[in-house]
Amino acid sequence: MSLTKAEALELFNSDDLIGIGMEADALRRKLHPEGVASYVIDRNINYTNFCTEYCTFCAFYRPLKGPASKEGYILDFETIYEKIAETVELGGTGVLMQGGLHPDLKIEWHEKLLSGIKQRFPQIHLHCYSASEILAIAEYSNLDLRDTIVRLREAGLDSIPGGGAEILDDEVRHRIARLKCLSDDWIAVHRTAHQLGMRTTATMMFGVGETYEHRINHFQRVFDLQEETGGFTSFIPWSFQPGNTALGGRKWDEATAVEYLKVLAISRLFLSNIKNVQSSWVTQGLKVCQMGLRFGGNDVGSVMLEENVVKAAGVTNCTTEEELRRIIRDAGFRPAQRDTLYRTYFLN
């Protein structure tokens, strides 16, 4: 049974952090009675930092024109293959590949890249392209959304990450990312992928001046689509990192650990129809991530052999498989390596 919007608002306004965490932990135990917390070994590959959307919260992108364009890049295929070969050698099972929006990178470029990867590394799971990227590829290639996803899937795309959701409320989106796709567009990409039998993740970036009601609207959109399709494997909330961003330059206060744990716990309680909720170490650090396992999280995300977007905002948290396994054990759980679709491989 999900929370109502009114109940969620009451929890956001409550000072009883521990009580909220205990409720979320109880639901986590019900959904995951085996006492396991999972992680994945994969790599984030950002194939280009050129982008036409100029989101105020992003420190990673570079414009196509002007002085800053000199810092832009498009990775060549051989470089991407080398990164994946290294990932496989280090025990990685998947690649999360995302990039900026570049008008020259049409569907044929992406098909060639995906099929090239699958020919060389058939075992690697390709979890690629945010909703914004897929919509842009469709637009640049004069294709409709469904045909675009079908072609990407046939070329080797296995699943779609939830990036670009930020806050699924257009009042917030217009303020922080005026050129980015609207909430309905993000939902349409994930609905279409689910209808085609693909799994996707849902995310939320909070702490950009949104209200509690905006956050709850986001939860409701994700909950409703999951009721309709059942296609989300997990929900992943993280806090906005203001360093080196235009939005952060407006004296933005970074979300505290308490705020993060409250959002994590309430998302677990609201999204009762999504099995997995991820506790993030990338933005919060290992100690808060570990606490998140007692606030409704059942997964600690990825060892992440490479990450560039959050790093561009000045966040330098990093970890190893051994360290993730240690914080899981110390929180009272058994660590289990999983794949991108949350199927566990090794439990010990």
C-alpha cells in the first residue's frame, strides 16, 4: 500500500527522522526478507560532453560554439572499446553510457557504437541513454520515439537509465533546465521502453529549490507509471551537487545528510511497487550510504570504475568492491554482487 500525497507531506514536515527510517526499514525487510544488500560492478562512460541543453545544475557539459567549446570532446569508438575491455578485466558486468546532446550524433552513429560493443563484448550489459538523449536522437534522425528505441535495442541496447528525470514537475524543470524535455516526455520514453519489454530505472535529483509538493509529484508520476507497466527495476534518489554549476553559483545550499536520508526513506515508503531503492555513496559518501541501508535502501549502487558528471561538480567520493562489501556487512547485511537488472550472482 503506497502513501497518499498527504501522508508523504506529513512525513516531509516531520522531525521524526528515526521513526520515518524505521518505517522504511520495515518495508524494506518485507520486500527483501533475506537480509541482503546488493551492488554492481560497472563503468560510467560519457561519450561526449558537448550539449545543447545548458542545464544550470550541470558542470559537465560544454557548448558546441564559443570559447568553452575547446574543452568539448566526442570519444572515438576505439577509446570506448578500450574502456569496456578494462571494465571486463576488472570484473565489470555492465556499462552505463550517457552523454550530451549533439546534433551530429544521429541514430546511425549510436547503432554503429552499440553493435560494435556487442560484437566485441557480447557479455556486457548496455544500460545507456537518458530520456533526453533518446528524444534528441529521434529528433536529429527524423524518427518517432518508438522506432528510435526499437533500433537502439536491435543494435544492442539492453536497458535505459533514469537520468534526466531531475524533478518530474514542469514548474521546477522550467526553472533549472528550460531546454530539457518535459515531465510527460520523460514518462513517454520510459513507458515506450516498458511496452517494448525493456526495463529501466527511475531517478530523482533533489535539492534544487523545489518544494516538498514537487518531490511528492515526482514520486506520484513514477508510482503511476510503475502501476501501469511494472517496468522500473529500481528508484535512485540523489542530491544536487552545486560545485562548478550555474545553479550552485546562486548560493545554493547543498542537501544535508538528514535531508538525504529522509528523501530516501519516504521514497521507499511511497514507491511500494518498485522492489529496489538505491542508497547513493557517489553524492553522499560511504557513511551516509551505509546509513541509507537502514532507511529503506537495499542496494548501494556501483563500484563505478569511472564517473565524470558528478566529478565535474567537484565531488570526489570513490570506493572499491572490498569497501562496499565491508560497509554492507557492518550495517548488518550480507553483500551480494548483482547485474544491472538486479539479479544477484554471488552471495557470501
